[in-house]
Amino acid sequence: MARAATTADAFNAVAEPLRRDILDALADSERSVGDLVEVLGLGQPQASKHLRVLREVGLVEVREVGRRRLYRTNAQALRPIHEWVSRYEQQWNERFDAVDAVLEELKERES
């Protein structure tokens, strides 16, 4: 079965682990391709390829400063992913609360 195009939407784009790494590296500040290459240990062509995909789906924006291109995340484009994941957040919290309760009970038995 053919794989869906990675440029179709944000979900497909972030399915690639290296693209998530790039987004993580851009979370705090703008970076050039050279910075990303250094921080992530990627080759320049590989970093550029992934940045192109992230730009095409709108997850990353580029700003030109002289001859340099600085990349940054587009938080608004991440909203659909955040909204989808947040639907599961309550379930995770309930499960963590249940684990905490069991651990507390075990501690009380040991005392």
C-alpha cells in the first residue's frame, strides 16, 4: 500500500521523527539551517528537505535576514495537533491519578 504524502497536512508531516526534532529545536528560538545541522547532527541537504516539508504544511515559517534564512515554528499551524491530543489528556490524567492512588495505597500498607 502506498504511503500518504508527507506534505498533505501537519499530522503527516510530524509523523517523521526528524521533523519533530526540528520542531523541538525551533520551539525556543529561530534558527538557521546551519544551526539545525549542528544541533541535530543532520546533513544540510537532509535538514533542508525536512524544513521544506514543514514549510509546505505551514508548521515552519522562514524570515530572511540578509543572506541568512531563519526558521521558526508557526504555533497557529500546530493547533489542530494540540486539539487532537488534548482530547486524550483527560484519559491520561485519570489513568495517572489511578496509578498514584495505587502507589499511595501500597505505601500505606508498607507503613
